[in-house]
Amino acid sequence: MTPPPDRSEDALVSLGWNDTVSDLYEPFDKPDRHPGRVVRVDRGSSVIATRTGTIRAPMARDAAPPTSPATGDWVVLRPDPDHGEVIEAILPRRSAITRLDPSAPDARPDEQVLAANIDRVFIVHGLDRAPQPERIERSLVVAWESGAQPTLVLTKSDLLNAGEIDEIAFDLEQLAPDVDVIPLSNTTGAGIEDILSLIGTGTTIALFGASGTGKSSLVNRLVGDDLQLTGDTRRGDGKGRHTTTSRDLIPLESGAVLIDTPGLREIGLWDSHEGLEAAFNDVIDLTRSCKFRDCHHLSEPGCAVQAAIEDGRLAERRLESFRTLEQELATREQQAARSKGGRASRPAPSADDDLLDENW
């Protein structure tokens, strides 16, 4: 077995390498193997950061599942006569942002991994447009399901006065229990210290939001350079022109790592029951107090949910949002159950498949 490298000089430490990842890699450690972290996934191959530099490598034909890498994955590399190096294995993921693959047919739903091994998800929303609670709640479900801690980042705060910002932040705090809400201006820098306080050494953060919300501007401010292109926002509808067209892993001087994702047109839920419960824990807590265990929260006697709506503790809109997402998950599971058996495998979509994703 090769001796471990000097951690103080290990280039992978700046990408999040730690004792946990080292333990996961140990079973694969051989003289002709070495680890890397996926920086970007393209069609047919991935860009991977290693101790000695950045390479491009496809999956090995004999690789064990999973065989579809995602940005943020830790992988095992080995020599290959045709490609120079190939990915032999993807190390187990400790967290992952996933969604229903939008390119999969309804009859055969499939999962798409957007980013892996993340600690925090920054759900970015621009204050140049009115917040849409249902969209934010859907994002929170996906973020909680990933295993990471979500944070709501409200960019373009310089467009509103303090009172307006406080009102919006208060409303969002009501539908995002246990989630920090941080107003931010990429123009003035207001709020950036609050962001930096959440970004520590070895932390991986995924930026999640629609085009035009200021994600790329936030990346540039955190990096201290115009690393990401930024686009104008169309007048009238506030829709941003597409600037980020792939999922890229970006190291910061602080020792943290960012994964910037393209704006997503749609984000269907995939196996998100735990995320749904976390995002709607106020609703879930109320259901446990209902008189009947099979209460449908309509007009049953002793319904704690309806009582909370009547006395103003719970917004009826929030219950309806919960029901909509719960039904979506049930429908997805029924489709998946029908598609089992004789299902032909197909390659997972790459970052290129998201180029048209814009307003999710």
C-alpha cells in the first residue's frame, strides 16, 4: 500500500479531502490507483481534480455501480491504455442533491444527481421579483432530502429598503423552519459577512436557484474574481439570461468549495419523503395531534391541522402546498413501481442536458 501523502501539501485538502474520505478510499488504495474529485461532468467523461493536476477521464467499462458521476463525487482513478486514465469507482456519497430526471419518460422515471458530497445548499432568490412560496418550498424539500443544511439567500437586497427586506425575510422564515434567511447585495457587499460565517474550511456549498438570481455574481464575489459570466435580467418578467451552463466545483481561498449549478426549469421530486417532512415539519407536528390517526385534515372532528388554520397558526396555502408535493411523490412512486422489471439501462444525463434549464 502506498504511504499516505503529507496532508499539509496535499492539493486535495483544498477540495474537501478529509479523514472520512480517506477512510472510504482506503479499500481501493493500490500503487497504480489514486483519488480525485469531480469538478465537472460532460458527455462521456468528467473533469477531475487530482493531487498532481486536473485530468479528463471516462468511467471504466467494468466499473461497479453507480456508474454516473456527479460534480462533487470522490472517485478512484486507474491507468488505461486507451484513455490515459479511467474512473474505476465512485466513493459512497454522504449527501447528494437529486431530482426526477426531466428527460426520462413518465413511464420510466429516473433519478438525476445534481451535486454530491455537500454540506450546505444555498437556495438563491433575487429580490427583484416577488418570492414564490411554492417554488421555495419545493427547493427546501430537495435541499433537506440531500442531507445538507439549506440556507435561503436573498440577493439584490440593494433594490429594496430595510423595511421591505425585513417583511419578506419574516414571511420566508415562516415557511422555512430551522433555515437561515440571509439578505445579500452582490453590488454593495451587504450580507456577505453572514455568508462567509457559514463557509468554513473543508465545507462544500451548492448554489441552487433560477437564472438571473445572482448566483454567478455571488460566486465571483466569494472567489474575488470574475470567474463566472453574469447575464442581464430581462425586463418585465425578471428572467435571467443563462450564464452558468454546467455544474462546476470551485475552490475558495477560505478552504471551502462551491458547486454552482445552472438555473433549472423544473425540479421534480425524487424519493423525497424525508425532505418533505423536514420542509413541512410544522404541518407534520400538527398531524400528530389529530384525534384520529387516519385524519385527512379536511372536516374530521378533532383535526389539529384545521384548528391551526382556523386560529391563524397555519396558512391554508401551506397545507395545500404540502398536499401537492405529497401527491407528486405518490404518483412518482406508482410510476416507478410500474416500470420495474425489464427496464433497459440508459446513460445518465450530463451537465449539457441542462443547458435549456432556466426557470424551475
